[in-house]
Amino acid sequence: MKYIKLNKNWNAEPNAPEPCISETDEGIELTFFLNSFLYQHIDDGEKGTLEFFNVYAYRLGTTNDEGQFRFNNKQLPWGEFYELIDSKWNNDFPNDKVIMNDLTNKKSLRHFIFFMKDKTFECIATDFHFKFNDTISEHLEEKYPKGYLNHYLAMFTANFNTPSIDNYQVYTNLYIQMEGIKEFNNLKTEIKNIRKNNDLNLYLKIINYSEIENFGKEQLNEMIKVIETYKNI
């Protein structure tokens, strides 16, 4: 079984994710409680949503009495969100599926599967998108309308996929070249205000919207230190 693991910095709550499906104009949404035990940027009781587009069919059901599924652990490691490559879903998709659109072009369809506590979700669709269900972004935009740190983080994730001090230093040089010294000094001033208001950890959520892996409080503090101590300007 060939597969791609799709969840990089989130997972379902391990005990009671309480998945819920709703239909949309473009397909379906699967909403569930997130795992706050494993990830620093996820708060207890926080939810996430997987959106699926151009859905042919889906299923949310239980496993059997032994907690098994038609894929065993050797075929597919348990407990994550995957895309199955070259699956035989036309032949072995569970009979209790819900068909959304039988006219969908089946050549463009992809097979997604998500293992949760006591539930397995499968969806045949053309694409998906994950989002955190919080309002932190709107809150920070109101509080810091210029959005210098927000912009800095977005540009970092667009250019780098690994958090490291070397990458922060390289990127800060690049940021100054692209944005200019004045913009960089405005960024440093905004960070002072963010620290003063004890809001820095909220930006941990912002950078994790991009699903960059292994970016926790330690990495955020290292990045901010590089900005605050940067001398070559």
C-alpha cells in the first residue's frame, strides 16, 4: 500500500475527537477536536476542520470489534491522515458510503483516509484543505494592524520549511534586502509591543497555519532573538 502522510503539525484528539460532518456547496467538512497533548500551538478544546472538494463519496464509521480495519498496521500505520496512492477504492470502498456526486470525473479523484479514536473517515474527492478553527488571526490583526511580524512569519514559511537559527539568520538578511531597514526596524518595534502585551506565544499559532513541522515555543523564541539581536543593518 503506497500512501502519503498529510498531517504535519496537527492530529485528532486521542480520546474523544468527536468528528462531525457537514455538507457545503463545494463538498464536505469534517470538524473534530485537535490533539493538545502533542502540539504546543494547540489549546485544549480547540477544533480543526478538513475541507474536501468535488466529493464523490465519503464514509465515517466504526472499525470492527477488534479495532481493526481492512488495512492492517503493516499496510498503513494507524492514527494519521493519509492519501492512498493507486488505491482500489472502486472495488473495496465500504458499502455504507454516502455518495455525493455520481457524475464526478473519477479520473481526477483522490482517496483520503483519517484514523481517529473508534472512528475511521474516508473520502473520495479531488482535493482537501485543513484549517484551525480559532480567531487568533483576526484578534492579532485588530491589535497590531500593521502586521509586521505576521508578514515576517508568512515570508519565512514561503522560503523555508525547516526552523533553525541558520535559516532565521539567512532569512533576516533576505528580509532586509527585500523590505528595507525601515520596515525591519518597524518589525522590531512591533515585537517589543507584542512582548509587552504578553502576546508572543499567540504567534505560534500563526506560523503553524502554514503547517511547518517542528515549530514550537523554542523555535519561535530563537527566531525572535535573531531579529532582536541582529546587528548588520
